[in-house]
Amino acid sequence: SRQNRPMSSSPTPAAAAPIDHYENFPVASWLCPAHLRLPIAAIYHFARTADDIADEGEASPRERLDALAAYRQQLLGVSAHPGIEPATLDDRWAKVFAPLAHTIHSHHLPVQLLHDLLDAFAQDIAKTRDRAGYANEAELRDYCRRSANPVGRLLLHLYGVTDDPSLLQSDAICTALQLINFWQDPSVDIPRGRFYFTAAAKAQHQIE
């Protein structure tokens, strides 16, 4: 997690839990159209919870990967069945997937983008376990393609923006913001075994 300043959203019966993480960008801001605040919050809570599974607490890498696999199964279930019963949801994440299920089907979300986020979090677990960095810039940017770019594309989808030039511009912005986060947080990331640097950068700066 890379956190700078607190953001919050007001809970409603249809919403996920209030946003209480520190973030360096607004989440479901009052500047958003009112009808999109709950869908944005649902996507946020899906991504934030998966991120917490990947790197918060004291779980082992194996336990994290198992939990993330179970989380993915919940995503598969709610995306496949528009009328899924709340009782079928895993108690650990019911407050995430009940709002997300509604958002997926009411807004026809491109679900692969949600899976891309989970792929990135699984990669985070494996690389942290192995204290591994990235072989080159192409590999690092591919990680950004899955860890950051889907968020921009999902938000554009909610706003009805689907043209290729806009998606590519969004990708460029999201990748840049992700890289900036990496560059501002090495004092936090490196002690936790996260190396968001290429092999050449690690050698240049003598990062072990």
C-alpha cells in the first residue's frame, strides 16, 4: 500500500464499508457524479481488499496466495451470476462482493480488468517472497499494465469513455503515477522485501 492522505466516502446500505485507508488520490469524491460514487467505491474496495490480502498482516506467502485464489473464485462467481444470493458469498468479503456484483452487472464492467488486478497482486506476493525485482523496464511496465492501468480503464468505462486514444492516454497516466509511487517509497518498500526496480537500477544504486 502507498498512502499519503486520508480520503473517505459516506456509507450507505448499498455501499461497501467506509473508505478508511490513506490514499494519495481522491476516492469516490463528491466531485464525481452522484450516480457513480457507489460504483467507484465498489471497485475501490475490491482493489484495496485484494491489495491488503497481498501485503498486510502476518500471513505467509502461501496463505496469501491461497486467500487471493479464494478471492478470485468469488469474483468468478459474482461475475457469472447476476442474481447471486448474498448467502453464497464468503463472509470475509461479503461487503466487497455484494456491491461489486451489482456494479459489474448494472454497468457491464469489463471483468478481465479486475482479474488483471488480481494477477498483479499475486505477482507482488511471489516477488516479495523471493525478494525479486524486475528484469527490465518492459517487465516493470507490464506489471503497471495490470496493477494500475485497469483502474483508469474501469473508471473511464463508468463514464462511458471507450475510444482507443482515451484508453491509451489513461494507461500512460496510470503507469506514470504507479512509477512515481514506486520512486517515492523505497524506504518503505525495500525493508518489506519489495523491489520495484529493474535489475540495472538495483545494480546502479547498489540495492540489495
